[in-house]
Amino acid sequence: MSSEGRPEGTPYVLFLDRVRKEGGLVSHAWLQRIRPDDRKKELLELLRETIREAKDADALQLLEWFIQASLERAIYPHLREEDGEMPFRGEGTPFRLDNEATETAEDIAWEPLTRYLLQLLFDAPGTREVAIQQASESGCSDSERPNRTTRVVALPKTRTRLLELVTERWRNTEDGEEAVGIFFDHILSFPTLQGLDRSVWLGAIRTATRQGFPVPRLAEHHQIIADQEKCDKDNEEIACILAIAWARNQSVHEFAQGLRITSPLAGRSTLAFQVATATTERVAAFDRAIRTLKDLLRDSILSVSELANVGSELVVEVGYTEPGTANVTVTINLELTENTFGKALQAAERAIRSWREADPKRRLRASLRLTASPDHEFNKTV
């Protein structure tokens, strides 16, 4: 269960209600007797045992229950009675979901849950042994026939579902370090999973990188593959999926901008790419710093009591032609007294000094132009 994209008012079936419907009265009675905080542990142990025994249908059912039991403990405090703000009182009480709160709680719960899913995926047997039915031989009794077995793919549905869940977490997490860990430590190891056809794990990666996947993450993880000393056929295939997704997840304008920057380098030397990379990284870092400066300026000027409520009348524009020097234009579309204009100027200068001091090694500079009515104007390089 995930709250991502869940419309307001979407029905949500409680865990025990789902168990009663899907697993019958016996399963419901067993889980109902267990304290809610212990259900996750009990289900996990049973799920592990079922996976070891390669019972695919049972494992798939227990996997879905285990996930919902884990997430429901996280969102439970955010359930509210349907007709008010009172906390949810338990089975049988009409209730509603607070979407924003449940999304946050679920996202926090998914990180440790994903670690369990990864362990289950990589510990699951790849194949299982089955007996071969043989035709009866003339003159041989059943007990005299030689026993023959063969090995077949184990848990195809359960392991496919685990792949889907892991790659969806890779897509949805807002934690960049978690995403790198899932990709580098686990997704690049998918080819080692025994018994699963390549199309299964490649399909899970393609599905996860559909429209809406974070574009910077695609570029970063493509680079992880490119930086490897040896890149085998499987990793090359994953890199191709990421490259196609990078193009598909951008607008035509964004894609054209990327081509405009990189196309002149086609056929150039490795050194040319190294210099270009260093230059673009420097520009990108300064562009991030510019965004920080813009926020600092707004917050600092709005901290002036006389300007706290200016809202859209305060316009902050920051541009640059080369990394290192910002061109700042602050316009206040209001009539200000000399005293208030002076306070606004001091606030802007404080913000710029704070911005420069936060990264002294880069020797940042800013030219400030502050204007307001009537005829107040200030120009200075700070």
C-alpha cells in the first residue's frame, strides 16, 4: 500500500478486514490475537519460512500482508473518525485518512521496510527441485521405478513482486543517499539473481523509470555505471534504460538545451570532455548558490517589520554571466520612507554578506541594485 497519488476520499481497507476477506476466519483470528506491534514480526517469520519452502502463492499473500501490517502501524496515529477530528478507535469505526500526514508517515516507514524486502529478495532460492512423472515401464512396480527430479524456477511471482517494490522505492524516495544505496548495492546486482529471466528485472527497472522519475537521479546513477572499471552487458543494458528514461522524463525544451551543450563535443578528445565537465560542474554549483542567495534576500528583507507583509510587491531577481559574480536586483513596488528604505538596504547587504561568508573559498561577489518609490535607488558592488 502506498499513499502516493491517492485521491482524497479513496477507500482504505484496514489490515485485519483485508485478512478476513483474503485469508478467512482462521487467519483473521490468529492475527487478531497478536498485539498490533508484534504482527509484523510474526508475519515476517512466517514469510521467511514460506520463502525457504518455495511456496510461491502463500509467500506472495504473506508478503502483501506483511507490507500492509508494517505501514499501517505507521499511519495508524493519523487515522481520524469520519465525522470529526477524533482519533480512530479501532475496527468497525468509520474513518478517513489524512493524506498529507499518512504520506509522510508511510515514506518514513518505507526505508526500513525496503531493507527487509531486499533481504528477502536476495535470500530467496532461485530454483527448487520437483519430481518428474514417468510413464510406467513394463514389468516394473511403482516402488521399482527410478526416482527422477529436475530443478525449476522458484517463487517467480513473489520475487517479481519484490523486484517491483524495491525499484518503486528507488523511484519514490526523496533521500538521495538511500536511492544511491538501493541502486549501487542492489539494483546493479539484479543480474546475479538465479532463476529469473533478464526480462523480469529489466522490466522492473523500466517500469520504475517511467514518466516522473527524478531526472538528476537518472544522470547520477548513469554516471555510477560509467565510472566502473568494467561494465558488463547487463550493466550496459541498465545504463541504456537510464539514458532513454533521461530523455523521456524531460520536456522538449530541456532536452534541446542538453543537446545544445553536449553536441559540440561530439568526436572531441577525452581532455575536452574533462574540461567541459569541470566547467559545467562549476556553473551548476554557482547556480545552486544563486538560488540560496535569492531565498536569503527575501527572508532578510521580509524580516524588516515595516516590510513583513509586502508579499508580491517584493521582487528579487538574481542573474549572472559567469560563475562567481551575482547581479542582484531588488524591487519593492511600494512607497517607502527614507528610514524604511535604509532598513531594506541593510537587510539586503546582510543577506549578501552571509551568502559570501558561507563559502569564502569561492570569493563570491554581488552587485546590488535596490529600488523603491518614490525615487529611492541604490547601486553598489557588495
